[in-house]
Amino acid sequence: MNFPLFVSRRYLFSKKSTHAINLISVIAVLGVAVATMAMVVVMSSFNGFADLIASLFTEFDPQLKVQPVSGKAAPADDAALVKVKQLPFVAVATECVEDQALAVYRDRQMMVTVKGVEANFDSLTNIRNILYGDGEFRLSQANLDYAVPGIWIAKDLGTGTDWPDYLHIYAPQRQGQYDMSNPTEAFAEDSVLSPGVVFQVKQSRYDRKYILTSIALARRLFDRQGELTSLELRMKPGVDIDEAKKEIKAILGNRFTVKDRYEQQADNFKVMQVEKLFAYAFLTFILLVACFNIVGSLSMLIIDKRDDIATLRFLGASDRTITRIFLLEGRLIALAGAVIGIGVGLLLCLLQQQYGLVKLGNSSGNYIVDAYPVSVHPWDVVMVFLTVTVVGWLAVYFPVRYICLLYTSPSPRDRSL
């Protein structure tokens, strides 16, 4: 059996001659445990918000989005794009034409992004889950074109969910000369009707920006006949998205980019990752401060065990062995704090998931969710455990070596540690 470990375990659980040493040891364990618990809870909260945002994007964003590298648009009949549409693992492929335009309704106007999509867009995404109104999702019928705006566009333009008049959309002409005497000729114009619904992703970048309409109208408006600005894809159930993405990129080469949902929202997720990283660094600093309690506890323990140290030396224990005893004592305290903190942190996360103990506001309905979302990722738990262990072990190493040198008498055969 490892002799230093055996002695350090005895010191950890045995009653000391001075009650204050036991109290300080308990405080040291609790300090590390509280810091560890905070790391687990905070990182799980960031994961919860990230998962919540990802779940919102799935209602509007496709699983994979193909866009040209150079220029806004590409030929819709490009051989590589046609081949991608025909892949056996692709369930739905939708051509899209997207650009900015001016929407005008009666005496109100605002800049919007018009996204023209094919009729199978509701099969590509879960758009029907986020529709509000008494109508139905419809983009065209016979020679009529319809538009489904974001809820904030409907509010700002004053259309409501079902407007009785035409909504006019204007876009700059891509070709031709600008006639100063007749500025209206510089713009292409089209009109759309209301299908009686609006969508709400609960993200302003969609709800205040996008109007969905038919791809035929978008191609007329932006003069993109025979072109597309993106090809949006949904895979069949059970298909590995990463593997499908690799195969599609191999087919398309360097002329197109292929983005999954996280890459389509890279800015949002990068911000959250940076915030999570800063929170992790800040809590690690707090953990380091908490570990100084371990140094205080070990200092008093070494003073209390001076007689034991002398006895061990008479029995032939070297300075290295004695120092290892107290180093292991500090590391056991850090390990105990890590285990307790992770256990309590996971319990709090479970309670928050089940009962929503910590609310986001005083009344329900003000936010997307009523309570703070929490999602425990196994890798985060492993990283917290490793962080606490490493920080705790490093925090006690140099102080304990120095203190042990003060209270041990080095022998000629073993002066160095």
C-alpha cells in the first residue's frame, strides 16, 4: 500500500488535537465545492441558452444551406447542384432567391429581406409550427402571389395577420440606365396578398427582417430568372449531417459553401462561446482563491503534527515522503471538494430542469421560457473536474513544500525534494 497516501487519508478523517483545524479543513472542502458547483451550474446554463436558441433556428433554417462563393447567385441548373438534389439521402431540396427590398403598405414602408422559396418550403423546415393567424401557409395560387411576413414586420407596417389591400414591394433594377426624370423606372415593383398568417421565430433577425413569398415572384422582382441565391436541404431521417455535408462539399468543390445550422448562425454561437469562456476563466480564478483555504488548513495541520513528523523521521521516512503526505492531504481535500461540488451542481441542474426553480421574470409569458434553461453536457463536467483537480493540486504544491521544509530537519542523504 502507498504509505504517504495511507497516512494522508488518516490525517484527513482523523480528529485533530485542535478543533479549529477540523473546522478550517471543512471550510476548505466547502470552498472548493461551492466554486465547483458554480462552474457546473453556470456552464450548464450557457449550454441551456445555446440549445434553446438552436431549437428556435430549426423552425426556419434548413439543415444544410448551399451558397455560391463568389457573387450573389448561381445558375439553378448547375450540374453540381442538380447532382446534389438527386442524392439518395436528400429528402427535400428547395431553391431560394433572397435579396433586400422596400415593402410599402398604405402610408407605411420599411426595408425588408424578401426570401422567395419553392412550394415545398414547409416540408424543408418546421415553418408551420411558428405561424400565427387564421389563414394557412400559402405562397402562390394560380396567378396570385402571397407573402408571409415576420410578426414584427406586420406590426411595423400595420398589416396585422390578414391585410385586405395589396402589399407593394420595390427592388432596384439590376439592368438598364437610371432616368432622373422618372425615378420610378429605376425600381421593379410587385404586389402580394396575405394568406392570413405571419411567422414568429422569436428572434429579431428573422421577425423584423424576412418576408417569405414564392420564388417566381422573387425571380421577377430581382431579375434572377433561372438563378438561385441558395439551395436549402433537408436530409432523410437517420442520416448523419456531418457525413452528408462532407459528401456534398466533395461534389460542389470550391465554388459553393455548405453550412449546417450552427454555421448559418455562427455569429450568435461565437458570442455565446466567448461569454462561456470568460465565465469559465472568472470562476477558475474564484476557485484558485478558494484553494488558498487548503493551504491554511495544511499549514495548521503540519504544525499540529510536528511530533508525528519527528516520529516518522526516526522511523526512516525521508523529507520527500513527509512532504508527499501533506501534498496528498491537500489534493484529497481538493478532490473531495470537486466530487461534492459536481454532485451538488448536477442535482441543482436536475431540479432546475424538472421544476424551474429560478425564474426569468415575475410573470409568465414575458420571455420565450419562464425559467432559466439548463443543459448538462458530459464534456463540461469532465472539464470542470479536471480544472478543479489541476488547480487544487498546483495551488498546494509550492506552499506545502516550503512549509514542510520549515518543520522538517533535512538529512544529508535527502536534502532536495
